[in-house]
Amino acid sequence: MSVMRDYKASTNTGKIANFIDTRVGASHIVKEFGRKLFPDHWTFMLGEVAMYSFAIVVLSGTFLTFFFDPSMAHVVYEGAYKPLYGVEMSAAYASTLDISFEVRGGLFMRQVHHWGALIFVASLSVHMLRVFFTGAFRRPRELNWVIGVVLWILAIGAGFTGYSLPDDVLSGNGLRIIDGMMLAIPVVGTYLSFFFFGGEFPGDQIIPRLYSLHIMVVPALIILMIALHLFLVVVHKHTQYPGPGRRQDNVVGYPIGPVFATKAGGFFFIVFGITALISGFFQINAVWNYGPYDPSPVSAGTQPDWYVGFGDGILRLMPGMLGDFSFLWHIPMPWGWNALPMGVLVPMIPMGILVAGMFAWPWIERGITGDNREHHILDRPRNAPGRTAVGVATIIFYCVMWAAASSDLMATHFLLSLNDVAYILRFLLIFGPIIGFIVTKRICLALQRKDREIALHGRETGVIEFTPEGAILERHELVDDYRLYELVAYEAPEPTPAQPNKKGKITLLEKLRARWSRHFFEDRVEPVTAQELAEAHADFDRDRRKLHSSVETAVRELEGKRDRS
């Protein structure tokens, strides 16, 4: 009978590790997570950039909390910035000026915080686009996609609540827009505005409330979403691009330790270094140029940060009148007439459709395709023309709304009429996504046909050959097995017609699904089959042998003529 003895460490480090392991079971955690494999592809770094930039935002924001005063109490500025000396302002704005001009390294940390927030939202957005275009949201990762959308919304919320804290003219105008959108909501709008601002706009409570949201509530929710996201990544294993040896039931890549962890650690410092470099050389949010917020004036050129520009832009695109038709409706009520500003309510519809569509897309696509299988191999965007076309159309829709937030600057900088800029952007908002959908789908199908041609007949080398018969041919070269796998390993679903339900009736929803299935898959390029590939390669080998035989025959004839001469 053997007796199990406790492990006795001989070094201090070993003793500490053994102490922790025997109490929390760290070795089992390290064994489980340390063996997880991560594919090595540059697109997977986009999510890492988002995570690292968020860490930079948290660290720089912690520094700023030591000096920022989230108060709307009125003070007279007596700091180092002379153009505003003696001006009455809020304590929040005064502390922002103090951080910028009197705290050592304060301006640099402000800019690191602001640039880091912009990079965080940008990298998160691009990461979600990568997930969308490659189909990484499909089963079993639908919930992870929903978490990503929630993260995107929280990132925008974190950026807006922080952007509004300095209480300058720019942030105040942004808050005024939010107040106007709240007031436009029927019945409850006034109550929401009074609750949010603590009374009549701007009130004296909004900055402390935004501060609480910015440093506690929203970051806590972001950290929770990131933790859930990483947990599901581990549970579902990582997706991977198609290639030899890569199947639905395996992962080809590096383990977390030590290779991936080392690369990730180095990449964090690269992201931090680039953010610090940008923050040191490029100014952003120079609040001292605009002065403290005053509700009475409204300045031109007051664009918000880019990630909330789509909300401002769609409001600018909404006309107040269409001929003699006004979008300001007056509704009779028992107590009198109530105004219903449809010019503010209607623009909320496309924003709501955009967000709702993002949440529901995994189930929308599954309903269109009827595909309920698990997917761990990613799609090349060209091999899913319908999805790619929808994604490009959505990007155009979003970018037009985003660009409209700078319609006044477009008009002034390019010497255009503001009305003409608005008309062009309104046209693009409606017809731009349609044109983008059609063009993108055609491009994807053309790329698929090109891939099919390369798989069957090889790639063009640019080498011109003259046959003894006088023909001029370009030499083709067959691609290697790795590249060939990428070209042929995909599916091309066929459109499925409307199917009757158990009662033998075709519902309206089923007709709509069939119509979308036809739009997605009616134009398709069949993947190369094994038989087609074998026949094409046999023809290729036969043509090459024939060409070489002709060349050798011609060479022998020339040598024979030379010998006879």
C-alpha cells in the first residue's frame, strides 16, 4: 500500500506556488487555460487592440480622477490660462483647465485617455466587422455576438459620458441634443429629461451623475461583458480560417503559454506606445478654446466624437418641411394642444433599426439559410456574397449618417451650399446602401469566378511562350495545396423556396424568408469538385507535356540542321 506524500518545494518561489496551489487549485486552472490554442492570424489582433486600449483608458482615467472635480458649482477661474482668467464657470470646467495647465503630465494623460477611448471604440467596431464578414457569429456563438453588440453600445456610452464631463461648449451642445431627443418622446419625455438632468436643462446635477456613470457603472458593465466574452471564447474554442488540417473539431495554433502570452504582452506595449506617441504629438479636445458652457449660444462646427456622429447626422438630414407639410404635429388633448416633433422622432427609427438589426442578425441569417449546424471554420467574405453585401450596405448607411454630422464643415471648407450637401447626403442615405449591396455582391461573385479559374487552370505567371507551331501562350502555374484548399473549401447554398407549414399554408413570414433566400443565393458560383479538379490538372499536365515535346522536337531538328551544315 503506497502512501501519497505532500510535495515539498525546495525554493522560495516553489513554496509560494505550492502554497497557492494547495489552497486555490491554481495548477488545474493553469493546465486548463494554458493549453488553449489560439490561431495565428493578424485579424484576431483587432480584439486584442480593443482590450488593451480599454486597459489604457482605465489606467489613464484613474490618474484623472485624482484631480477632476465633478461639480457644477459656480467658481471664478483664477488659474494659469490667462484668456479665461476671471471668467465664471463650473468647478468641473475649472478642474479640467487645472489638469491641462497646472498638473504635471495632466494634459498628456487627458489626451492618452481621449485617444485611447477613440481607439477602443474604433478597434471594437472593426473587430465586430471582422466577426460579421467571416460568419464568426453563427452557432454556437450567437450569444457572444450579442455580448459584442452590448459592448459596442457600452463603449459609445462610456465615451459620451466622459466627453460630456468637462462642461465646455462642445459637450454642453451634445447634452442639449440628448435633452431635445428626450423631450420629443411623447407623454414621458419631459419626465425623463427632468429625471436625467435633475430639473430644467442644464440643471446642476448632470455632471455628477455622468461622472458616476462614467467611472463606475459603465466600466463595470464593460469589464463584465469582456469577461463573459473571453469565457465564451474559451468554452466554444477559437474560430479559424480554412486551410489544410483545419476542421470543425480542431484548432491549429499556438497555446496561451508561453508563445501566445509572450506575443500578447509585447503587443500590449506596442499599442500603449503608439497611443502615447499619438497623444504626445496630436492635440485633441482643446476645451480651453471654446470656453465654459452657456445654454444661450449655439456654435457652428460643434461635432461630437466620431462614434456618436451618426446620431447627430441623422438629425441634420431630417427635413423640417416637405413642401407645405410640416413634421411638427399638434395633437389635441383634453388639457390643450401637445406638440409632437416628428422631425426628431423619425430619425430615431433608423438608429433603432440599425441597433436591432445588429442584435438579431445571427437569427435572421439562420432563418434565411436554414443552417442550424455548428460552425468553427470562418468564411472568406467573397464566399458569402449575400452577407458581405448586407454588411457593406449597412456600413454605407452608417457612414452617411456619420458624415452628415459634419455637413456644415463640408459646406464651408469646400465652398458648397449647405442645402446641396444635405440633398446629396439624403440621396446617399436611401440609395447608397442599395447601390453598395448590388456592387458588392457582383464583386464577390467575380472574385469567386476568378478563384475557380485559378484552382482549375493555375495562376498567370506573366511568362510568354512561343510554340514551334507559332502559337503565343502565357505560362500558367498550378497553385500549391495550401492555396488550393482556400480556393475550393467553401459551400454555395442554393435558394430554398417557401415551404408550407403543418397546416399546408405558406405564411407571410415564410414568403419573406424565401424572397431573401433568393436574393442571397440565386446568383452563385459552384465550388470546384474533386472530379473537375482532377480533369483540369490532367489537361494541364497533358498540355505541358505536349508543349515540352514540341520544343524538344524543334530543338532536335535545329541541331540536326546544324550538324548537316
